Amino acid sequence: MKKILCVLLSLIMSVSLIAIPLSAQAETKYWVDMNFAKNNIEGLRNYIKTNGKTNSDGDKYIQYVYDNKYNYLIIYETKTGALDFWVEFDDGEYVDMYYAYPNVNPELLVDLGSSYVLANANFDVNYYNYQDINLTVTKSNGDYSNEQVQYYGNLSLKAAIEGWNNCLVNNTPYTLASIGFNSLCNHNLTRSYYAATLSTDGTIEDYCYKCGYHEDTDIPCVSQVKLSKKSFTYNGKVQKPSVTVIDSKGNVVSADNYSVSYSNSGSKKVGSYGIYISFIGSKYSGSISYVYKIIPKSSTISSLKGAKKKITVKYKKQTSQTTGYQIQVATDKAFKKNKKTVTVKKNKTTSANVSSLKAKKKYFVRVRTYKTVNGKKIYSSWSKVKTIKTK
């Protein structure tokens, strides 16, 4: 939608005349926040029509007087439907900013006493943040310099917009993005998603392009992706973990927000497998992967026999999805002191000797199976620990 911006500076003004005191300025650059000329002009008209006072011409207005020196008014012209903004100074000078609607390009009319210029102000009013605008003269009358046009034109624009903000801020308890819009605009909301990720929150924005009203709903970021299990014991059946996603608020994220895939969906054999979680839809983005294992069945110790500085270990044979066995002994139950490990490379062998031990010493003993997959050993859980004393 196109808009017309026409700013009138009717008399020659000095720097002190145009400047608005800092104490009277709004803390926030509301011109930018409310995206005024693009979205909110209809809502602002309705607000003034409903809440404004009536002047002698039958027009509606809202007003703010600062320090008895600056009189800010926004006028709704009932005949034309236009909005007119005034800053009146205590010495009788003023700035006038007039909005006709809709627009082609913003135009600036600068009155320089006996001279005036009409200039194009080529900028996006939605992102104006009090920066100097380069003005291109399209029509003029009288003598003037380009420096005068740029200087006084930008001063008038800044003063008018600052005054506009002050008038609005001091006439409503609402932020400018929601001035009376709940009751004055029949919102036509458009929903936009700004997806959450594994580290940053997202937003659902419902926005009315008629008036600029919006409602924002946070999408908490993903804080945890939990697997039901990261390790399974071989049983000859397909085994794979399920997934639960938790957001930063502790809530479970619905499964329709992500997809789960596996490196081998028919994972039965002992091995390591990948699981991939990819976030889909509008609310979440990103992906993460994990590894889960299917480990061999373990074995159990059948008997222990202590000899001179040696232990003979017999254990139950386990040949399904195994390569061999590992026997471990130590003089403490945490298996940290005097630890020794023996590897049996054939899964049909059911006994092994652990030698070069300390004499007349109590040893803790345990056993487990392993399978070599792609050059790496995958171990079962340890068996129940038993003890024996050497001779």
C-alpha cells in the first residue's frame, strides 16, 4: 500500500526553534516500532475519531502540551479523512506534517520565507530512525541553497515525528502498536512462524496488516532429546529406541513437529546404529543424531578354582552374536587394584586361566562376552561377581 508524506515548514526556523527538548522526547523510537505509515494509519484515524476532542472546525484531535512551550496536536479532518500533525511553539512558529493517503512517494514542502521548495524524500518511512534524508528538489520558487533545503527540511521532519510520538505517548496508556485497536479494528490476522531451534526460542506472530496490531506467542527452544534406551541386549528381534523431545519449559514437544529415522530400521544384530531426529513444520528447525547399540548377551561364571598364583575360570557358553569372552580379576570389588584382564578369542571356549597373580590373595572375578563389528569390540554387560582365593 502506498502512502503520501507531506511535511510543511511554514516559516524560517532556527536550530533552537526546531529542536524538541530531550525531556519531552519518547524513550522509544515509536515511529519505527509501530510501522506507522504502512500499517497503522487506519487504526490511528479511528482512535482519534473515537477518543479525540472536537475543535471549532468540527475536526477531531488529541493534544499534549509540554512545559507551556510546546503544543502537540494530531488532527483528524472530518471532511478529507486526512491526519494533520502540528507542533506549535510559544513564539507562534509551528511545524505542520500532513498525511494524505494513499501515497506515491513522500514529499517535503519547505517554506524559506520568500522562497520555498518542493522536494522528494526518498526513504522508507517504515524504517525511519531520525537519520538525515537526502532531499531532491522537484519544484522551487525564489532563491535558496541546497544546504538550506537539506538542513531545514531534515530539522522539520525530525521535529514533526518526535512531536507526533510525544503526543501519542502522552494520550494513551497503550504502546503505539496497539492504540485502541482491540475495539477499533476488526482484525484480519496473518500468522507467521519464526522457528525455535535447539538453542534459541522461536515466535508465533499473529499480525493485522490493517492496523499493525500483533500478538506474539513464544515457542520455547528444545532443551532435551531423550532416547527411551541407548543400549539393547541382543534377543534376535528388531530393537530401536523411541524419542521424546522436551522444550525449555519442561513440556513434551508433540511428535508431529519432528521426524525420526534410523541408519538401519531392521536393527537386530549386535552393532552400533544411528538415529536421526529432524525438526519439521513451522515451529521448529534443526536436527540432531545419536548412536544406540545392540550388545551381545552376557555369560555367567560356572565355577572358580584357585591355584598357586593362578585362577581357573569356567563360564557358560554364549555363541549367538558373539566373538569371544573377556575375564577380569582384581583384589577389590571396584576392579581398580591389581586388575588383570584375559581375552578369549573363540566363543566356543568355556574356560580360561588367569595367571601371574599374587599368592594367597582374595580376588574378585567377572566375565563378559564381546562381538567384533567393523573392527571394534562391542561388549556385553558384566556377569555377577564371584570371589576366590589364590594359593
